[in-house]
Amino acid sequence: MKMKSLVGAFLVGLLAVAQGCGGGGGGAASGPAPGSTVLSGTATKGPIAGGTVKVFAIVSSATSNPRSGVPRLSSSALAQGSTGSDGSYSITLPPGSAKGGLLVQVTGGSYKDEATGASRSVDDQFGPSGMRAIFGNVSSAARGGQLSGYVTPFTEMAYQASGGDLRAQGIDDANRRVAGAFGLPDLTKTRPLDPNTPFPANASADSKKYALALASLSQYQKDYGGIKKLSEIETELEAEANNGVLTGSTDNKFRSSGNNFAASAGNPNPSLLGSGDNASAPTEIQGSVTPASLPIGGAALIQLSVKTGGGSAVPDGTLVSISSSLGTLSAASGATVGGQVSFSLSSAAPGNATVTARSGSASFTSGPIAFFDPNQPAGLSLSASSSSGIVNGQGVQLSASVTRVAGGPVPNGSVVSFAISSGSGLLSSVGTTANGIATTTLTSAVAGSVTVTASIGSLSQSIPVSFVVQPTRAVVKVRTTGLLPLGTLIGGIGATVTYSGGKGLSITASSADIGVSGAGLGSTMVPNVNTAGQVTLGLINVSGIGSGEFATLNFAIAAGNFPTIQDFAISSLGLSIIDTATINIPGMGVGIASVTLQ
């Protein structure tokens, strides 16, 4: 149980008596009297400036109920002094008084809070009893005329933990239990450094450890104390520290508070970020990101594992800060639980993001996290309704089929740009997609080739289209094939010319449309056009003709049609070639010699 109220009232009542005892922080000009002892040290939470330091002799143990009773201290202070700006004090004790135990009490004054940088009043944070430190039997240490003693919130906890047992053993046990709970060296004999200033080059590891503990207490108050004063927090911590160990939750909070102070901008000592001066410091961050590629609007999970130099998880509550080159993070920082902390990253814009996480001196940088637009065009195919168009006539429809990254067609209304990259022509409009297809119509007033390029996003594709003057007639030449035997003449030819029905072709049996030509001149032609898609030719020459071209067919072509030589053929049915004696000539046939569009 805390004894501040009763003991504090008792000690405050001794102030008037104490004013005349001992020396102050500045010391007396005449020096200490023979046989006297100089007690020097610091009062730190950070360094307490302008505090009043009083030293009381412990003359016996406390009464029967030490946790609530008044300890048996000397009825008046042996000596008193004040602390300098660095929290130091030096007090001369009367000759022969430095024997047995001592209690050093610091009241009043102010200090700079390590975590916030704010100036704090000792009276406000610790109450009228201030901070105390108890020392066991100092007789042997005082024989040299010099004693050192340090007063901190941890020595105050040890005072409370003594429960009024002010025997040398009880005092030593209380100091040892509290020191053990916080992993500290000797509480009253180790000089704590000021964590708000750079450590001296020759600073001991124990002094730096003590400094980190003081800063941890300040950070603990900031992070977990709410509106509580340090006196209240001391009481809560002492209840656990009195057992020589903190509970897991409190231990995590306290050690992570040290990590978070060390990582703050207010820490001037980089060594506190390393495991040498801070065994709980984070030294490694491992991370994973899933998925590494995702659509905009989605969220990538970033999982981090933070470890100490010994390979164990950092204490719960250790802060990890995180930043990203793109997008929005779920938080700018997070506290570890079991050494783990997670964040999410989303982005409304496509691109590659890189995240960097930091905790103390440890850091992790991810690989690229790709955010893509699921509707972003991924494929483009350009086609034409015809490979050719008619000058000043029928145009050619161009169709651009566009697929997206997520599969399927791009959204309706996606704009495809069509442009003429070579040749002369005119496009109807810029196309927008419907079911993934955008169209435009190409026309030209000039015969020749026109190349059109379609583009969307980073994709483009080109296609050539030929423009020709509209043909009105197809002139088909027919000839014999094969080798005519020597000395033989052809007396008659029977053949059927076929033509495509879908190419706008038509022909009559008039001599203007079907006539004898080439080697067949002087022959008689008997045509038949009664069967659609066929022209039957019957040629007779009683004098005989040689091999080669023998007939010309003039087909009319309907507008918008462009027949080719492949649209005409010779049927094998009814084919015959005879000589002037009406005998079949072997090895002879009939073929299309040429097709000319006019």
C-alpha cells in the first residue's frame, strides 16, 4: 500500500526544523566539518530543476502495520539542499549521521517530460510527498566521506514496495524487486542519464538503460495513462513490480513505450534504436503483400512481422509507420500484436505502388503492387467489311473490336479513335463502342490505297483499303487448253461457262454480249443463257480452226460489285472438242483466259 499521504504529511511538518540542518546544492563556503559526509546524486524524471532535497535518517523499522503506518524516521531532516538545472544535488550530512539507513526525499521543482517535451511540476505529478529513495545500511560506504544516491520514480516505487519495512534487508529487497521487474540495475547507485540529451561517449550501459526506462515511463503515461498523474501510475506499476515481475500486458506496454520513444523525433540518442542499448528494439521487419496485382478500388493486404535482435517478436504496442508511393493506406501507423501488424492499400488510379514500413531502425520495402483498371483496353482487332471501296460511291465499314483487362468487351461508350495514316479518304466519325465494337465508314474520291489506324489507350492497329472506280462490265475471254495434234483442226467446241450468282453479273445471248474471237474468227457461235449462272457455248467451223482463244463474253456488273477471275469457271459437264470429221480430239479442254473489269 502506498504511504505517501501519512508520511508526506509527517515530512512536510518537518520542513521548518529541517531548514537549519545540512548544506544546500551550492555547499557552504567553509567546506564540510570534520567527520561529515557529502551525499551527492541526481533527482531525475527528466532532471528535476529547483527541487528541494531532504535527507532523513532511518532510526528503526516501522510500526505494526507498515503499509499504512508512519515509518520510524528521524524526527527532523538531517540536512537539505536543492537541485540544479541538471537535477544534481550535493548535501553535507552532519558528522556521525551517515550510519544505518537513509531516506532522500525530493519535492517541488520541475522537469521536462521526455515523451511530450512539456514542462511538468513535481508537485502536480507526484503530490506533496514528491519522490523518495531509501538506502539500507550506508555506514561502510560513508567512511570515505562520500555517498551517492539517485532519486527517480523507480526508487519511489521501491519505497512503496518496502511496505514500511525499513530494515536494511527490507530496503535492499524492495529496491531489488522493483529493479528486477523493469530490468534495471541498482536503482539508488546507478546514475540515470537524461534521455532528452545526447549520451556522453563514455556513458555506461546501465546508465543508458536507466535513461531508457525513465523515457519509457513518460511514453507509457502519454500512451496509456490518460489523465492520470505519475503518482497514480506509479502506484499501479508498483503493485505488480512488488512481485519482482510485471504482468505480460504491462510488460508489453512498458517495453513498447520504450521502443516508441526511441523511434520518436524527440530521441537524440540513436543507440536506443539498437539492441545494444535496448533489447526490445525492433531490428527486422518481414512483410508480404497479397495480391501483388489487383484492380483499382480493390485493397491489397500488407502483413508485417517485426522482430528484435534476438529474433523474438517485439513487445505488443510497438509502433510501425508506413507510407506508399501511390494510393491510400488504411492507417499511417499501427501497433504490433504478437509482433504482427497489418495494413491495407487501395488506389483509385492505376499504377505501381511501393510501400515502406519503419519501426525504429528497421524497415521493409515492398516490391511493386500493380493497380490496374479492369476496364482498361487489353486487346484491339480491326477489320473491314470489304477490302475495296468504290470511288465516290460505296464506302467500307471499319470495325474495331476491343477487349478489356478483366476479360470481355470494354464498357459501352469507350472511345476508339480512327485516323487515316496514309492515302486520301474521309471517315464518318469517331467511334464509341457498343458491346465492345466501334465502327466508322471510310469513303474516298480518289482511286488508290487508304490506310486507317484505330487506337484506344496504348493499343493501335492499322488496315489498308483499296478504292477503285466502279466497274460496269466484266469481259471474259475463253480459250482451248491442251495440245492440238499435228495436222488436226478443230471443227467444233461445246463448253459451259459458269459465273457466281452473288456478284451482280448478268449476260444476254446477243452477239453484243457473246461473240467469236481469236482463233475462232469465221466460226458460228450458238450460245444459251437460259440457266442462271451458266452460259453454254456451241462453236462450229467446217473448215477447222486452231487452238487458243475462241470466244468473248461481256457480262454487265451491277453497282457495288467487284467480280474477279475466281468468279468464272468452265464446267466439266457437256465439254467436247471435235475435229472437222466430228471425231473427239483427246487431250484438249477449255479454260478461262482472262477477266477484265471495265
